[in-house]
Amino acid sequence: MRSIAFGMILSLLHPLAAGQAETSAAVRQGMEKGFRTCAAEMDRVVRDVAKDDGAHLGTWNTQAPDDRMFNTLLVRTYSDGNMLVTVTAVKNALGKCDVTMTQAFSLPAKPCPTLRETILKGWKFFSDVGGLPVYEHPDNPSLNATLAPIGVTGCLVVRHLVNFSDKP
């Protein structure tokens, strides 16, 4: 079984990969309930961070699923723990799709400075939020990551993406 760090490295190397084949089960769940307009954009993000169809739980508006946001919670199990991911998509006022993703996992035996020099190598410092550094992806300014120390030697990694589709 792969480790969380390995899974994270793979997803960091290919932000928003295009050309995926079959729609993920998580997004198919929304499509079956009527969420269609933003399904393809959401699926690109889901497949980028999830890579497979593991456990997922969707939430949608039952009255107007295609006009309101659809959210899925994904859980990926690795040899050294679980990774939690939420992906949300909604049709915006222009009829296009906005998608946000938050991915979190902890590595109890990996200090944050080590992760900064490995899985976030090449990312640039962007901001400080509550005393925690936020780093920006070198090729995608909409993608950033925060490292939060846990315990003496561990680190919580939170990766966040916001894609605004504002092209008419």
C-alpha cells in the first residue's frame, strides 16, 4: 500500500491533470442526482487528488442540484494514515463553474521543515496565516499549501485550490 506522502507527491506533480477517461464515482453520484453543468470541471479536480474511486460521500441540493453546489468528501487510505479531501463545485452567475478543493493529511513522523524541502520543493512562500506559512504552487497560483506542526515531530499538510471560471 502506498504512503500518504507518496500519494501527495503524485498529486502535487500533476495539478489539474487533463484528459481523464471515465468520470469518477464521486462525481457520477452527483450526475445521477441531476448535477451536470459543472461535473466535468469537478471531476478533473477529483481525479487529480484522488486517483481512484475510493470512499466518497456526496452532498447536494435536492430541489435544484444543477443550479446549486455539489460537494463530495473523499477518503483515501494509505499505509501510514488517511487523507481527507473535499471538492465542491457550483455554477456561477456567468453560467460557468467554480471549483474548490481542500486536502488534509497528517504525517506524525515527518517534521514540517522536511516536508517543505521535499513535497513542497519549488513552491514559494505566499503568506502567513495565524503563524503558519502558506506556500503557492510554482505553476498554479490558485493552489497553495499550509504546513502545521503536530506534536514534536509531525506535520499536518493542508492543500487548498480555488478555481474561478470567469470566462463568458
